[in-house]
Amino acid sequence: MAEQKEEEFLDDIDAAASEEAEVEMIDINEEADRLDELELIKNERDEFRDRFVRALADAENARKRADKDRREAENYGGSKLARDLLPVYDNLKRAVDAVTDEQRSAASGLIEGVELTMRELLSVFTKHGITLISPDVGDKFDPKLHEAMFEAPLPETKAGDIIQVSAEGFMLHDRLLRPAKVGVSSSTDG
């Protein structure tokens, strides 16, 4: 009977150990599940963080783009109107340049009014960032600012020198609105 009790006792110990091992296995499985779930949550968090950072960067880029577009519209939005006003300046300048001394003495008030109108137009241009490109005869031709209307050999000039100014040009801030129209020397001596 002692052997039977010893055997029952050993069976009880084995059963208890088996139960304990089973509980431990369940605990390990639950812990593994929690770790897997935690890993999934961390991955999801990282994904949301990445999306958030990208959304912030996109918003910042959109803001910068909108600021740039606004500045360009401010500076260059009136370029079509400005370009349309350039012939008005050209006509006023031609009128003032064509006045003779006799006409000036006969109609000084009218001529002075035309000159004042031309100066006021230039003042409005300057106020809105439009600057005059007025090359002189003898200046070097610059293809960024000038348009060559013709080339001609002219004694005592160098190739590329401006020999005639047909029309002045204009810049709108840092952009060419209209190039100055010039004649350029093609002489090889000088």
C-alpha cells in the first residue's frame, strides 16, 4: 500500500508538474501574443508618424509654393498691361524728340505738357518695378538686354559696339519686358 501511495503521490506530482508546465506554456503563448500585438502597434505608430511627417512637409511645401506664386503674381502679374503701355512711352518720346526750337517757342505749354506726361509715365513705371534700358552709342551689345535690329561695318568701331539705338528697352523687376532695339557694328578694325 505504501507503494501504491507512493505511486499516487508521484502521479499527483507529475499531474501538478504537467499542469504547471501547461500554465507556463499558456503564459508564454499569451506573452508572445502580447509582444506580437505590441510590435504591430509599434509598426502602426511608426507608419502614422511617417505619414504625419510627410503631411507636414507637404503642407510646408504647399505654403512655400503659394508664397512664391503670390510674389510672382505681385511682381509680374501686370506685365501684359506694362507691355501694352510701352508704345505710349515710345510715342511720347518720339513726339518730344521731334519738336523743333520754333515749335517749342510757339507751343511751349503743349510741349511741356507732353514732357510732363512722359515723366509721369516713367515715374509710374518705376513705382511698379519697370526700369528703362537706355543704351548709348558705343556701349557693348548685350544679348540679354538688347535686340540687334541690324549689323553694319562702321569705321572706328569694334565689332559688337552699339552704333544706333532705335528703341529703348524695359525690365520688369529682374525680367526683360522688352529688349532695347539697337544697331550693332560688324567692323573688324577699330
